[in-house]
Amino acid sequence: MKKLLLFLVIIVAGFKANAQYVTNYAKNVNNKETDGFYYHLPRNIIKVDFTIEKTQEVKGKYYSYAKEMLNTDNYIKENKTTYAIKKVDVSTLTEADPNMVFFISTVIDEKSKESISINLDLNSEGVIESFGQSFNTTDSKENVFIKNELPINEQLSDFYYIPINEDDDDDNNVKLTEHEIALSVIEEIKKIRVSYFDLITGYQEVNYGNTINYMVEQIKELENEYLSMFLGKSAKETFTQSFYVIPEEGKNSIVIAKFSETEGFNNKAGESVKINFSDIAISSNINKLSKDDIENNKYNNKLFYRTPANATMNIMLGEKKIYENRVKISQLGNIILVPINKTKLTFDTNSGQILSIIKE
């Protein structure tokens, strides 16, 4: 009887010894194999927000008389729209890497196909959070992709000209020339300035009380409206234009668009806007797995994880540097294997790095 019990213990121990986890690259999984789970490694996306200032300038109807009648060269001579980059902001987002998907299954041996349990925690995108833990973790930061709604670039409307009677409908029915109309506008400006002077000096001898400030403001607005017929008008608006860039190994320079003062961001004209990655810091003491090692081998009792790289990121407008900072990019780092038999692991869902290891 004792020999029989000893024999059974040896058999059970043998089954437990053969129990194993098998990790495989996802594309190599047999279509009929369903007794397992998929998990992703994360990858990082660079989100670049450019704050753009758009300026529209519209020449006045009588701009050709500005020098003659107002004695100034400071007026808008042609209609134009210009763009300028005022600020650059950079942030990193995280998503599941579609190229780094793995399948983990459990079997005791090839004959019985008997399974053992898996404690695998994933976030909402399928990125691995922990293995061997008995609790569920949640994302510390959930990445929400918000569609960037750019403001509608409304054209600066035509001038709201103060009504000037361009046709002299007197008895002689003489039509005024453009030069004569411009002179009449100048006369109106002179009258407005006299009224303004009278108000601020109290010449009108009427106590308007608190309404005088409002009257002064209205007079100045009226004067500016008349002056704009010669000097022109300009309007500014500020909006944000965003670009999403996915860094890839071996591509240290990425052109995201072209930018010009007259077209803004476009694909044809202007200087190239580039993102350059340099000084990429990857530990040379870590044995990096090759693409063949990752995609064409099965691993028993091991999981893939990532050690991210730190890189200097420069954003260039032509030859001019407009932004520089250090960033952490998981997909530029190394992919490594970690043993998982009787081990509890916690991973950083933003980088793929191991945060904690508990060996049972």
C-alpha cells in the first residue's frame, strides 16, 4: 500500500513538473488553437501641437490715397493672409502595438493537452499589465484620442463702410470721382476729430455725466472705421494644428509636413517640418532579441516585455530648431524575455517595462 501511494505521488509530481506556459508570436498561432490568450506590448505615439497665428490683411477701398491725404506710408497695400508658428507642445500617448502581439497557452504535455490556470491582466487595449497576480489592475492613465477640430478659417469680411453718397443727386446730377469721395471721407474724419476734441475739453457746455465715456468710445470707433477706408483692416486668430507621429526603429528623421507663411501647413510649399531623434539611449548590456528570435520561436515559461529607450527629440522648421526635449519611446528599446514559472509580475502599460517581480 505504501508503495502504491508513493507511486501515485511520483506520477502527480511528474505531471506538475511537465506543466508549462508556452508563448508564441501571434501570427504563428494555428487558427484552430483557442486554448490561450493574446496580449500586446505597448508602443508610444508622439503628439505635436502647433499653436498657429493666422493674420488676414485687407486693403482699404481708398488705399491709393493714403499717402496723399493722410501723409502716411503705414497702410495695407495688398490683401494677404499669413501664418506663424507661435508655440510647440509635445506629449506622448500609448496604444497597443499591432506588430507585437503574443499568444500564451498552458499545457501539461502534448498528449493530454491538459491546461493549467493563467492569471493575466490586460488593459482595455489588450496591453499586458500583470502576470500571476490574483487581482485586476487598472490603467493609471487612460489615453483618450480626441479628434482635433480645427476652427473654420473664415475670411475677413468686406469693410462695413460708413455710407458715403458716391452719386451726387443734386440738380446737376454730377457723379463724384473716387478722388472726390476720398476727400469727402477726409472731411468727415476732420469733423469727427473736432467733435472728439469738444467732448474731452468740455467745450459743448453740456453735462453728459457718465455717458461721456461711451460717447468718446463711439466717436473713436467711427473715426477708425473711416480711417480703415485708407489704412485697411487686419484680423488675427489663433488655432492649434496637431500631428501624430509613430517612431520606428531605424527611422531617426520623419518629415511631418511643410510650412510656409502664406500657406500654413501643407504638403507642397514651404519649409519641411521634421522630427529628428538622436542620442538614443539603449543599454548595451542587455541581450536584445532579434526579429527572427521573436517571430519564429516558441518559448516555454517565458513572457516578452520591453525596456524603453530615451531619445532626444528635435523639431526642425527648415534648418531652425523650434523644439527640443528628452522623450521615452518604448518601441525604440529592446524586447526581452522574462521567466514566469511561479512568478508574479507587474508591467508598466505605457512602456512595457517590468515594475515588480515576486518569486514564489
